[in-house]
Amino acid sequence: MKSCILCQSSDSKTVFNENGTPILECKNCGHVYSSYEQEEHYEGYWDGAEQTYDLKWWDDAHRAVYSDFISTYLKQEKGNLLDVGCGLGFFVKAVLTKKPGWSAVGYEISKQAVKFANEQNGMKTVYAGLVQDSKLPKESFDIITLWDVIEHIPKPHSLLTYLHGLLKPGGILFLQTPNFPIQLAKANLKVKLKGMQEGVHYLEAKDHVNNYKMHTLAELGKQCGFIEPKYKVLMPILSVSGSKSKLAVYFKLGYYYFTKLIFTLSFGTINWNNTLFLTLKKP
């Protein structure tokens, strides 16, 4: 039986069952994880013999959140950024385009995605392989980002500890991941309305092997040597998975403004946003 990555307890309860795969919540610390055994460095996310990429999703729909990130966190004229799990390279491209004084490097384990980033996206600083094998110089980055990465990693401590070593003192680690309590509420609503069906996005139990809440994501960072966890609410991805409706996008945008207001009025204690955006500092 799997145990909790944060407190090692194996005392858990099932909070959702996705087509036969239970999702478990630790009774000791509240961390949530899938019972599915995923390999540590899964490479199949971007790959496939006839793989084509939805650029309206990966490029167009992400531009607003990338711009929001850049204006919020990259206030200095110069700096060094590393994007881990950079996929097709669109975030690296956004940084280099909007902040020409910054250097931006991307690492991605999918060779196919990196080929697209290099050849189609023109990104010469995106590399294939595990960042842990990169031999990047210690204490050389001002900020390291992981967009939709941490939830895919079964045992993330070794990666975050390694990244801690790559940051300059005072450097920032940025983690973006689904906000589990909100995602669980949405999944339960889908089941109530339509029942459990194959091929429907619920909590992606075989893909999102660790699911985070505000306190558990901050605790993971603390266990890896980081301090000063700070959450923000950034712009959403301006598209709705599985839908081409503009109305759905407007609803998503309206929900973002609502959750940002609640987050602000509650002094950052109530986070009903679909996504967690966390920065952690290296002492």
C-alpha cells in the first residue's frame, strides 16, 4: 500500500474513485495522492507516433497567464530563469520575448516535445533530459519555474532539493499545480450530473499522482529547504479543455476575478481558484 510522501503514514481514506482508481487522503497530514503506481520519470505525456499539438491551447490560451507571471515576478531588467518540464517551450519563448535582458533555459524529458521547441519554436536553450543530469552550475538561477509538473512526480523531494542547489541565495522557486479541493468539488459535480464515464476529465488519477492543497504544497517546499511560501492568484488559461465555447472562456475569466477578490479580501487565506500559484524562497 502506498504511503504519504509528506509524513510517510499509510493511514488513508478514499476521497474519490476514478474509474476504479482510488484517490487517497492521508489521515495524518491531509496530503492527497493517487493509488496508481506511475513510473518516476514518465516520458509519454508528449509522445506518440502521430503526435500533433493543440497550439491554441499550449500557445494562445497560455499567453495571458505567462504575461501575468512575467509582470508579477520578473521585475528586474536582468536575470537567469530555468523552466523545468518546459514542454514545447512556449513559456521560455515568452520570457525571452518580453524580457530581452533575461536568459531563459528549459529542460524537458520528452525528446519529441524538445524537437518541436527547437525546430518549430526556434528555442535554442531548450534541452532534452532530466534536469538532475544537466550539470547546470550551482547557485546560478534567480528563479526556477515548474508549470503543471509537480503533480506528475511520484517522489518530488529529490527534484526540489536539487533545484534548491541551482538557485542563488534569495532565489525563488515557482510551482503551479491544480488546487485539489476545488478540483475535487468539480469532479464530484460532474459525477452527480453525468455519472462516472470513461474518457472524461475528473482528477486524472493515472496522471496526477500527487494532488496538492495550499498547506501541503507549502509543506513540501519546507521539507526541501525553502522558506516564505507565498500564494497569488494569476490569470487562468484562456481555454476550457474539451470545449470550443467562448462563453465557457468568459465564465472561466469571471470565476478568476471572483476568486481573486475573495483571495484578496481574505488576506490570502481563502483560495477558491482552480490553480495554485506558489513561490518559495531559498534562504
